[in-house]
Amino acid sequence: MSGKFKVSYREDMDLLQTLWIKVWLCIFVACMLVSPFFLTRYQLSILNEMGIATIGAIGFNLLTGYTGQISLGHGAFLAIGAYTTALLTGKLGIPFILSLALSGLMAALLGMIVGIPSLRLKGLYLALGTLAFGFIVEYIIFHWDLTQGDMGMAVKRIGVGGLTIKTQQHYFYLIMSFAVMATICSKNLVRTKIGRNFIAIRDRDIAAEAMGISLAKYKVMAFAVSSFYAGVAGCLMAHYQKWIVPGSFDISLSIAYIAMIILGGLGSILGSIMGAILITGIPHFIIYLTDFFKESYPVLSGVIVDLKLGIFGLIIVVTLLFEPQGLSGIYRRAKVYWKTWPFKY
């Protein structure tokens, strides 16, 4: 058997290491560029939701999957990004691009503050601390006059270089551009010294500290990076939905992101993307089943509606039972099987 052997460090660190990957990436990009011309508005809206979820899931996986810091307050950082951009663009008239950066930075700043207790807390205690932060954020946006409480806030349309983003096609290209940038940045981040230190802290923090890795520095940095991603995702979500309410950022949103990275695969950028696609797509798939059986089997359609949450939970449980490493584990096994076929090692 022949293979590709790397003879330099630069080759080993290449993001796209084989011609096979480069060809399939070009095909994927071409399909993404032309797909808006063949899909309906509803189908594009699903892809847009998946793109926003991908950005948030990647950030969350950097914190939990790569650094081992359990958080139940990820939805709160999306809320911070969403309300920051709503206030900046609506009240101060700041352009979208600037508000996007400021939303991410505001979330990152608060993420660093929340990350300070992580130096003393671990496991469930850290999870409870981040959960408390989520409740604090939810309380503030409910009772602060500027956020208009449960009445919600209107968010201005996105304007980029004189172009106003109005259609689902426009949103698709914008959101997917940011999703691609988030993926590339995170993929490179985990291969740097910072990413390796994250992994060392996750695997054994005492040993990492003994090797000279500053736990305080990198734990807080992990919270900041994760929160920045969440703030960007929240900013895009706010402008895409055009109206935000506090109920959209409650504990259920944080749990959804936990499900994304667990089902996709902890410590995997590709797993974050797969998990975001799966968790975002399941509700729409259930709606499709309901509509499909509505005329022919109305009783069955009603049962599907009644068992919507049960079906959602069943898919998660079955996935974890048969593949604890998530969808990325299935992909890795399939890739190894393809490379070694017909030989078994």
C-alpha cells in the first residue's frame, strides 16, 4: 500500500493536507454558492438557522470539548450579543459590521469575568455558577428599561456597503461567510499553542500546570473565545429574526447547544457543525413528518405532534447509545474503513 508521507513540519500543519480534501472542498463551496438558486425560502431559512447555530456550537465546543470547562450559560452570551447589537444599531445608529465586532467583544469581556470563578470551581460546581450567570442575564433583560422587557426589541436590517440584506438569499451568503470564517479560525486555533494548552488542561489540569501552563490564563481565555463566538452568533440571530425577546435565550437554548456538541462530538470542530445541523434540523423534520401524514393519517399526525419532545429526546438517546463519540466518531470510523479497505487492522 502507498500513502502520503509528510517530510516537513509545514506539511504536517497544512489545513488541507491532501488533494482529495481540496477537491471535495471545492465541490462543497460550489454547491453552497449555487444552492440558493434552487432552494425555497423555507429551505434557505433552515440553512440560515444551521449556520448561526454552527458558529455558537463551535465556540461552545472550544470551551467544553477542548478545555473541559462545563457551562450552562452559553445562551446568556448569545443574549448579550443579540441585545448589544440591537442597542448599538437601533439607539446609536452604529453600522452592522462595527456592532458585530462590539457584540462579540462585549460577550468576551463578560465571559472573562465569568471565567474567573472557573479557577476555583470544577465540574458541576462550575456548571451551577454559569447557570446562575444565565439567570442574572435573563433577569436583567427582563427588567431593564432599555431592553423593553418581555415586550421584546426590534432589530434593524443589516446594511453592508450600501446593500441592505433583505432576502433569504442575502442572509444565506452573509451567514455562511461568517460560519466559514468561524470554522477556519477555530480549526487553526486548536492547532496552535493555545489550542494545545486547552487540550492539556482538559486532559489533566494538574499535569498541565506542572509543565508550566498557566491555568488562570488559558481558562479565562477559553471563556473569552467561546463567549466571543456566542456574541457573534447572537448578533446574527438578532438581525436575522428582526425581533428578540428574553424568552428566546433561556436555559433551553443552552441545553440545545450542549446537545449539539455532545451529539456532534466533544473536542471536534466537524462534530460541532454536524451537531448544529442535527439539532437544528430535527424540529423541521418533525414538522415535515406531521405535514406528510396530515391528510393520509391524521391520527398519526396528531400523535407525532404530541410526542414531538419525546421523538427529539429519543433521537438523542439512540445516537449516544450506539455512538458515544457522536457523529464525528462515526465519520472517523467510516474514514478509517475507507482508507484501509479491503484490509483490516
